[in-house]
Amino acid sequence: MLRRRTLVNLFLTSLLLFGLSGLASAGIDWSIKPITEFTMPAGNMLAQGDVQGALPLGWTPTYNWVTYSIDSENHLTGTGSVLFELQETARGRVYVDIGVDSNQKYKVGWITKIADLAPRENGGAIVWGVFFKDGNGAWINCTDALALLPEDYAKGMEPSGIVIRTPRTFEDGNPLSGTTGWFLVEITMDLPKLAKDFNAGGGVIRTLRFEQLFDSGTGKVWLDGMYVIPVK
Ligand SMILES: [Ca+2]
């Protein structure tokens, strides 16, 4: 009898906790998963995201750029991938801006692998970033917004000014370094929730920016199968 009552209490407690965490649910979710094959999702908003001889349309390389080329030997989609060769003294990034409907949820994803990746001391070597531009055309300061939100709101992403960065480790805690097989990174963003909780100008988010930043590490990084899709 005691056991049954304990179970009932546990059930009620978990219902309560579930209800509370539901109220403070994350506006952003993300995952990193090892994969061996990949099919581009339907409705991709990024033209040539499967990499067919060039960077996907709209991807812009900036900063003191690391070398990149199209690799026709290593890829999981189409005929090639983008290969970045990182050098200790170079810093580079590639980003794309996408116009979005603020009433939608979106998922951004890409597949990637690394070889001999050695981050600089206390550094990330690879950092994935997400930016939001509001209805007034201004970048939203995620740091200020996240300081007022529950700790789990961005699911472990670290705010840095106007950008939210994904962690520098895999979900099992292993650092993003060395040599790996292909893995899939996906970030889902609930724009109606984010626009409200980030107090977006005009009440809306009009533009998403996704960035891959390579900073002062050495090694190789491949990118393939990049996509953005609206999701329910
Ligand atoms: Ca490809």
C-alpha cells in the first residue's frame, strides 16, 4: 500500500514538474548525432545546400579566411562537400542570412565531420552560431534576453552578444576535436516564442543567420547537406 502511494505521489510530482517545465519550455532545441547516410529534406530553403561544386547559394565567407575547397571524394549528398583547412593563425567564418516568417518554427541542419582537429588552448576551433534580426532590422541581443529566461531555455547554448552559440562538445561530453565520422547537427527554433521572449522589435523575427566560425585551431572540417526548413 505504501509502495502504491509512493508511486502515485511520484506520478503526481512528475506531472507537476512536467507542467512547470512545459511553461518554461525551450525556444531552441538542438542535437548532434552520428550518421552514415543522409537524404536532403524536402522543402530546403537553402539553394544547393547539398554542395554541387560550390558553396550553397548565399553562404558568405568572411574574416582572415581559412582555405576552403570542394571535395568530391568525401560527401554524403550529391557530388561533393566543402572542405575547410584550418591554420593556427587564421580565423574564418561562413554564414548565410535567411528571411523567415515569424509565425513559424524552423529547423536548420547540416552534416559535418572533422579530421586531426586540434583546438587552440581554451578555444573552440569550431563554433556554431545562430543570430536573429527583428522587425526593425536590428540584431537581437540574446545575452540580455537569456539572462531573464530560465537556465534551460537555450538547452545549453551559450549567449555571446547578439549570437547564441552551440556547445563545443558532443552530447556525451566529448570535446569536438580529433577525427570523427559524419555527424548531423540540427537546431530547431520556435520563432513565435523567441520573438516574444527576446522582446523582438516589432514583435517579430524577420531574419535568421547561421554561422560556422573556425578560430585558430588546426585540422580539417567538412560541411555537407546544409538545410533550413519550416517545421510544425
Ligand atoms: Ca554534398
